[in-house]
Amino acid sequence: MVKFKMLGMHCEDMRFRLNVVKAEPQTKFEIKPEFNRQVKKIKELPKRRIIELTVKMIGTETDPKPFDLAIRLVANFELEEEIWLAEDEREFITTATRATFPYLRSAITNLTAAAMINPLILPPIDGGALFPENKQQTAADGE
């Protein structure tokens, strides 16, 4: 089992824009958040990892949304020991994402509430199972 601690977290980007959408009363919009994750390793600090979670809900002409929203949350982690096995790295990424995701979910609710609309409250989701394994890792030089 991979042991680690979260060193900190911050929001790098938080945007909200109310859209003027002409719709009949009682129209229901399909709001599908688009989630993305990026994992960064720091060469100079082999026990450090950065997990960046983003969510976007952007309307288009063919798929209008009552609002546009974009949030990028960055969490910094320190491993107890360096990771040498790919399966241990996958375990860390899944567990660290699972620990970070509720903060992103909360940021969505808080941002929509601060915009003085009905808050968007996503159902509890297992953040660790949200992302495909093949798109999760990139290397960062000295971040």
C-alpha cells in the first residue's frame, strides 16, 4: 500500500458565466460535466506528485446550457517512499484522486451558489474510478 500525505491544495481557475438561453418554461437542460485529470511528477523531488483536476460545463449552439463553468483544482502530495512499480503509481493516482475529488465537487456547488442560482450539487461519485488509466500521467520538469 502506497502511503502519502496531502501538502496543500488550491484553486487555479474558477469561472462562471450565466448564458441567455431562450427556452420554454419547465425546459430541462442536460448538464454533463466534463472532468479531466493531469498527474505531474517533479524530477528534482521524486516523492512529490501534483494532481490537477478540472471540470468544464460549456454550452454550445447545438447543446445550450444555462451557464458555463470551469474550475481547475491543484493538489500537492508527498509520498512516504519513492514509487518504483507502475501498479503502485496507479494505486497512488487513484487514491489521491479519490481524496481530491470531493473538493472539486464542493467547488462546483459553492461557485453556482455564489452566482445566486440554484446550486448545482453533483451526486457523490467515486473520483478514483472517473478517469481512464491511459490518459493520466505527464512529466513536469521542476514545477
